[in-house]
Amino acid sequence: MSPEEIPLIINCHGSPQIGILHKPSNSKNTAVVVVVAGGPQYRVGCARQLILWSRRLAEDGYPVLRFDYRGFGDSGGEFKGFEHIDDDIRSAIDQLQQQVPNIDDIVLWAECNAASAVMMYAWQDSRVKRLIMQNPWVRNEATQARTYIKHYYLMRIMQKSFWLKLATFRFNPLTALSSLLDLWRTSMQAEQNSNRIKDRDFDDLETYQEKMREGLARFKGKVLLFMSGYSLIGKEFDELVNLSERWQAILNNLDLTRIDEPDADHTFSRAIDREKLIDNALRWLNGDVRIS
């Protein structure tokens, strides 16, 4: 029997969150909660991949809940940013456990700034045992500048449109040089900020990047991290990690499986990349070491 797809209304402090539960006929005791990225996405996902991935997971026996948090997609309430969706995630997990009571292992699946959000949240909820993340968002001006200098300009000179612009005298080298110098000056701030560690309670940390880092340090479960070769957001995360001994120590101490897909874009929108990602995610969830 095919898994059911059940529409749900999830109450979060009086606001209705809209969700879809993919419920197999014989559910495993591990379930997946999909936390969507901000911006133009909602519970369907870019190129409908969240639907496709959820159906594959459910066919393999995993209950899956994908939902719109407050003020997003079809849900009511006010959206206050990805830094403030702890209650939205918690309410979704509560509803999932009501619908499928045998669950004892929650996996949070998240991309981009949703991955940032689950790093901040997961350690606070003992029900969450595993994380699946794609290209976490750590945007700030300094690391963005370093990423553009190291990666964007190299990609740009390999594009046909750049050489056409140059050949038709629509490229101003002085303007480009000025822009590059501004980026270089900004990038110099990244290293001095990246190792900032203060002896503070979690709620008193100053930036969301620090909360991501220290939240992940407190998380005791397993992590699967997908990174795309053509994601500048992913490159910026790696840039921050490379600059920070604290980040490196945390990742080295995690039960972490990292999979790099050099030809994938940020959202794994190509069918070949989308299929490879879900195949590897299922192997990891099933305890299969044959990650390809």
C-alpha cells in the first residue's frame, strides 16, 4: 500500500501551521521533519524536490512531515526570521508524535538557513537524534567577501558572458578593480571575527553564527552534511570553518558524514543530483556505509 499523504493543521501558539504528513502503512520508529529554507521556498521545495524526497523516504518506511512555519507559505502568524523558529519546529515534532506514536528517533532535514536554524535548535530537544543538512547559511560581509574573491571571480572568467562583455567594451576594468579592493578590505575582518569565543550562556551569544556553532557543539547525535560545488553559500560555510579553529574542533568531534557533490548547484535542482542525494540519505539513515 502506498504511503498516505495527510494534510495537517499544526497549532503553534495560536497560529495555524500547514503541514503534509507522509505516513507509511508500516512506519519505522525513525521519522523525518523537513524544515524549509527561507526566501521563495515553502513546503514543496525548489523544483518540488521536498515532495519527491519525502515520497522516497516514506516508500522506505520513514514517516515524513514537511510544513510551513508561521508567516510562511500557507501558515498563519508572523514570520520573524530563521533565527526564531524554534517553537515552529517543536510544534511540528509534537504533532508528528501525536500522529505516529511509535516514533523514538527524530531526524531534522534542512537546507541553507533552515540548516542554520536546526543547528541552533537540535541540542535543545532530546527527541532529535540526527540531522541532515545542505549548504548551511553563515552569511556576513567579511566571509562573503572572501568567498567572492576566491570563488565567484574564478567562476565568472570561465563564463562566456564575461568574455562577450569584455569584447564589446561593456566591461570597465577600473570599476571592477575598485570593487575587488573593497571586497578585499572587507574580507580582512573575517579572520579576526571567526575565532571569537566568549564564555557566555547560549542565549547571550551575539550572532546567529555563534549560536549555530555552539548549538552544534552541544548536539550529541549524528550529522549528514551535503555540500554543493556550485553553491557560494556552501563555499562561504567552508571559508568560515577554515578560518576558525573552534569550528574545526566542533566538526572533528561530531559523528559527521560529509558528502561533497562538485557538480551540484545550491538546491541540487538537477535530477541526477537530486536522485543521488536521496539515495545517499537513505543509505545513511539505514546504516549502510556505502555512500557514493
